[in-house]
Amino acid sequence: MAADASWLHGKRVFAVSVGAGLADAVVDGVADLGAEVTRLGGDLDLASAASVAAGIDAAVAAHGAPDLVVLSVIPTAAMRPDAIDAMAEADWREAAIEGLRTTMRLLQALGPHMKPHGGAIVFVAPSLSLVGTPRMIALSTLLEGQRGLMKSVARQWGASGVTLNWIAAAPRALAPFDGVALAARPDAVTIALGRAPDPRTEIAPLLGYLGGDAGRAITGATLMLDGGEWMVP
Amino acid sequence: MSAMDWASARDLLAGRTAIVTGAGGGIGRGLACALGRVGAKVVVAVRRRTTGEETAALVRADGGEALVVEADVAKRAAIDALASETIAAYGGVDIVIHNASSALSGKTFALEDVNDGDWDEQCDTALAAPFHLAQVLFEPLRRSGRGRFIVLTSSQGLHGGAMNPVYTACKSAQRGFVKALAREWGPHGVTVNAVAPAALTDAARDYLARDPERAKAAAANFPLGRMGDVRDDIGAAVVAMCSDYWRYVTGQVVNVDGGYYTAL
């Protein structure tokens, strides 16, 4: 089914990807919907709140304030499966605590540019934190922390017309998980559609909806795109 | 409201050793007193010995057994020492309850105003400490055969409280931690759960006493009409979770809040 390309036509989109690049294919699909996409991440200096803000400020100066931000912050340390008792403290800090801090800094940097005119921020993440995944405890911790932060900021910024939402996609739909051995059994429940969504043609349109005018009343939401696997309450 | 019937549960956790972090006051003190009442040997982990001794005195006054250990749970070395002292005193660990929370938890922050100090203070206690506790205490919990690992979280992490985004993020992160750890430790017979309490701590009582109208409005948010007593409501529920009655429950976030949060 073709998405409505008018949803993002002429919209400015910042695709901010730190670490694993989980949302790359989704962002390709966002560009298909007519958005002007600026990809950020590898060029951002994440060392401090000031350096993150400087990077976002520079992007806004070059391209204008974004209407939609696609956000994915997954430090590579979070993608390495390991038992918690074997995990180095430095890896835990990088994956769970610093990953969350970077997410906060990016939101802090984006706020001044988005709150004056409104806009949408959509996190793209794997759904595995909602059910918990053994040997990826740092990733589960990070993702749920980001999801909590998303809700809190959605409440703080709602009056400014900035929405924040969370797309929880089946890990198998996200290429960086191709080589990751997930300990959770893939057949624990029946997947209603029997397959994972295609990120470019089936996940990206949801970002088009959330980033367009039609999605302005949705904020703080978690939207499961896992083909009807976990059907969370 | 009828009084809590502690007598019928007197030996429910007899012979088991429970570590409670942040047990120098508030919910942690209520948990320690509740665990002591049902026969557990309680390790009162605190930053300041004076508050820990106050808690231990309450546990002992009820006929319970308590050991006070000074520990800044955000630091690995302190957790190592906590484990060593506990095992030296009692021979093992059956129950670990991470209740400690930053003093900034109740502070209001706009996201834009959060600095690195605010962040570190809250995340070290909320996210570094449970990592250290899990690493250091896994083996004793596994050997217990009845291992329980419980994290005190908050409904703020569920509904996305706006007051303090760092606190909300940390409490939500603890949910992810608990669910994943429960799956990892399940094959070893250790259950991992979280509790989201609504507790009438001394601080909450003082706050509400200054504003009766606010207290009345707050009570209306609870179907049971009140916030929970730290020992007889929150502590009693956690005691049940530590007992054999809850041995088949793991990976859950349990709201012990008088019906405040029902959106799940």
C-alpha cells in the first residue's frame, strides 16, 4: 500500500542517529514521503551539553528548524549481548547511563528550536525492551529510560505544540539486529501478521502521519510495529 | 480500615536474609520493619549510620534482627563491602531490595535546566546501583534457591511524570532493567520484580498536613482513599513478594498504590 506522500511534502526532517543506526532504513522511507531530510549523528560532538547544542544550532542555521525529528540513540555497547555478571562497568555506563544522557542532551538542544513553532519528535527503537531481553539488559534499561523521558518531555512541551512519540519496531525489522543473537525465543507468541514490518514502506509512513498535520493530537504514545507480536496492554 | 494482621505472618521469612538499600527512613524503613516482623534478618544499608541505627532499633524493638551497614550504593566497592559484611554475619543473601533514591527525586526540573550534576546524582543511585547489586549479589541469590531481587520504582515511570524528567526516565529505565534481568535470572531460580508504591512517608505527611485542601484532593486520586503506610501497606506487600507465595511471579512491575495507576 502506498503511503500518502503529501504528509511530509516540504517538511524539514532531522534524522538524528547515534550509535547503531537503527532508523536508517526508516529515514529512507521518510525521504520517500517528500521530506527534506538532514541526517545528523556521526558529525555531532556528544561530549557535553554545550557541544551537542552547538551541533544542533549549526544544523538549524544551515537548514532551518525541523518540523519532525527522527531520533535513535543506541550506543554500540548496548548492542553487544552479554550476561550482566560478565559485563564491564564501563560498558554498562556507556550503554545505559551515557546513552540516556545523550538522549536528554539532544532533546535539550532541540527544544529551543522546536517549541516556538511546534513539531514532532519520534523515537525509533526495537520493541524488545517492552518485554525485556536477557543478555541485553543495558539495552532494555536504556530504551525504557528513553521511553520514560519521552513521556515526561511530552507532558512538559505539550503546550508548545511539540509532540513526542515512540515507535517500537520488531527487532527483526531493523538491520542492525541481523547479526545479534537474541536470547528471547522468537516463537514465544504467535505473530498475528506472521512477519515483521518493512521499515521503509511500512514504518516510515507512520512517521509521516505523526510528523504531519494529521498526527498533531498524538503525544506520549508508544506504537508497536511488530506485526502483532506482543500486543502490549 | 482494619489493622494489619502481622501475627499470622510471624515466621513467613524466618531464616532468610534481606538487604534493603536506603533503609534509613521513609519507605526503606517501612520495608525493613516489615521484613523484621516476619522473621527475616534485615541488613539496613544506609549512607549514614545514625539513620540506619534508628531503623535497626525499630526492627529490634519488634523482636526482629538487624545489621546496619554503611554503604553508598552507587559505588561498586561499597556493594562489595555490603555483600561481605552480610555474608560474614548471616552466611548468605536471599533477598535484595533496592530502594535507595536520590535526594533530588522530589525536585521539580524543566528539562532544559537539568545539568550534569543533577543527572549524575540521580542516575548513579537509580541505574548504577542496581547494576552493581546484581553483579555482586547474583551468586548468593542463586545459591539461596529462593532468591528475590526487588527494585522500588515509581508510577512516574509508567505515566511519564512531568515534574522531574530525570526521575521519570530513571524509574522507567528500572522497568526495562527488571524485565530483562528477570528473563536472564529465571533459569537460576531468582525472581526479579519492581514495586511502584504510593507511600505516605513522613515527608509526604508533613507536606500534606500543611495544606488540608491539597491533602483532600490527593486522597481522591486513590480508590482506597489514602496513600499507603510504609510498613503495613508497602512493607506488607513486599513481604508477600519475598515469600514462597510469589515464587512464580517474575519480570513484573507491581503497583502498590491503592489503585492510583490502573492504565496497564
